[in-house]
Amino acid sequence: MSSIYVHIPFCKQACTYCDFHFSTNQTLRGKLVDALCREIHMRSAEVDGPIQTLYFGGGSPSILNAEELSKIFDALTQAFNLTQLQETTLESNPDDHSGENLKLWRSLGIDRLSIGIQSFIERDLRLMNRAHDVSQAETCVRSAREAGFNSLTIDLIYGIPGQSMLEWQGNVQKALALQPDHISAYCLTVEERTALHHLVENGKVIEKEDTVIEDEYLYLHQALETAGWRHYEISNFGVAGKEAVHNSNYWSGQSYLGFGPAAHSFDGQSKRRWNVSNNAVYIRSIEQGVAYWESEVLSERDRSNELLMTGLRRADGVDLNLLPPAHRKAILSSVESLTGGLLESLQVEGAVITMDATKWLMADAVIRALMIA
Ligand code: SF4
């Protein structure tokens, strides 16, 4: 079954670390929602059977009002078979968790909220220019539960400059105390052309050392595993049965359709396409009926390397039986030539290679060593 991703490229304000595609100028919102609905209708023939998961990401989909969200849901319902949906996720920010919005999201069939908390420390939220405050971070999970959501995931960020180890431990414990079903924790990376990059370049913010970041990661891993959670992907933890279905489909190479500016699509075989990352050009192109995307056909080698990349960052590992025999052989022979810490981080059982979760931060080095040239 296929998945659908809908990209909503608008935010209230720009977080200092963010390099996703979004705009804080809301003037094109109405036109963009109309173009998005047209794209959904135009591409309805690309999937035959039922859709398994729906995911609204961005940007900030929780910024949309009832009319805008309803229009998009109507278009999806008309264009695709949504009768067998297993998961419908909306990315939301704590400042958008009004009683009215929570009710609206439930009424539309959204059953999973991904809440961008990031930190429970006001200083961190201001450094990152988040639109919410600590009290909203602390109350949003409870209010979502009370509104009937039984699948809640929260985002945390580690590696935040100026945050002590004790504070990070406090953030992890506060997250656990809120009893979400899932936690996604990402390392703060300083991307070029972001406000944070500018602050680092000017010496106003000092990045954390890799060893400190590693200690924070290890604390997170140990604290959540001790609490009975499953660390099933480098950035993702779930209580039993609450692993993200949508993202797991991506990682296992299943097909998905992406709608909206900057959204990617994959046919589950070899063809990938991505929409233009520009709201005005996206709207104009759809209105004029001209191409608004680029595409590529992946070679067998690209596919094998992608499965290796995603597999080694997951608890399930990479099953080499899914790769052509020559690629399987090449990877196994590269494993044999590894030495030291890289070799010790891997387990090989039959044709399945897994990497020790405590070593996932060095997955890039292992993947580089095993990739098929
Ligand atoms: S709310 Fe999300 S998408 Fe928007 S600027 Fe912040 S991190 Fe980026």
C-alpha cells in the first residue's frame, strides 16, 4: 500500500536552525491550498489501491484554518481510497493547540499528532526562536490526550548550545513524565543560510563538541530503553506498537506520493520526483499546466545503497536478501575488511546486518565503508 505526504509550507516565524522549505508570509496561503488540491486531483491515477498512511508536514500544518484543512481533506477523499488508513499524522506546534483546533483535527480523522516541543527550557526556545513557550510545551500533551488523541509523538532536540547535561537529562525526564507514545529526538545541526549559522559564524553561539553530543545521545538511548521504550531508528523511540507506520514505510522503500512545494514522491521501484521548492512558482505552474517537478530514475546500485543507508540506522537492520546477489556479495566482503570500532558496531546474522544502537551516531562512517561503488 502507498502513503501520502502533504507539505504545508507556512510558519508563524522562522526557527533559527531551520532549513526546510517554508514561508512566514501568509499572503499566498489561499492560492497555495487551491493549487495543492488541484495537484491532488491531477495525480489521482498514480495510485490504484487503498492508501495506508497520510502525513501532513511542513512548515507548520497546524497553522491552517478549518476551511483550508477541510478543502485538502475533501480533495484527498475524492481522489484516493482512504477507507483503509492506518495512521493520519499532523505535525503541530504547541502554540496551535487550542481547544478549537484539537476538535477540528479529530473531526477530520487525524489520529496522530507530532508535536514540536524541542525543549522545556525557555532559554533554548528563545535561542531557536520557537513560537511557543514552556507552559505551552508542558500542557500540550495533556490537552491533546483530553481531546481524544491516543497516538502522540513529541519532538526533542539535543546538542543545543548552552544547554548543560543536567538540563538535557531534565528535558528527557519531562518528556517521559508526559507519557507520549513516541519520541523523535534530533541532533541540532547548524545548516548554512540559517540564522543559527550566522550566530555561530559571528561567535555569538558556540557549537557543542561531538563528544558532548554523543553523551547526550547515549543518555537518551539509555533513559528510554530503561523506561521500556524501543529505540527503533536513530532518531525515533516508541512504546510497544506505536512505531511510526508512515516513516517506517519510507525507510523500507515503499511507495509514497508527495503533494505541495518541495514534496518528494517515490514509486517504490526506481522513480523519484520532487516538486519545486518555491510557493509562487508552484502555484503559477499548476495554474498554467506546466511542469513543477523534476525527476530521476535510480539505478540498482542507488537503490541498494539507499536501503543500506536507511537500514543501518534502524533496529531491524538491512536485509541483504532484498538486494541483487552481486550487491549482497560486495557488501559482505566490505564488512569482512572492516576493522576496530567500525567492525565491532555491526552484527551479521545470515544476510541481515544490524548496527548497535549506541553506535548509530557513527553510522555515516560505516555506510561510507560499505557503499557499493
Ligand atoms: S516551525 Fe518547523 S518548519 Fe517552521 S521554521 Fe520552525 S522548524 Fe522550520
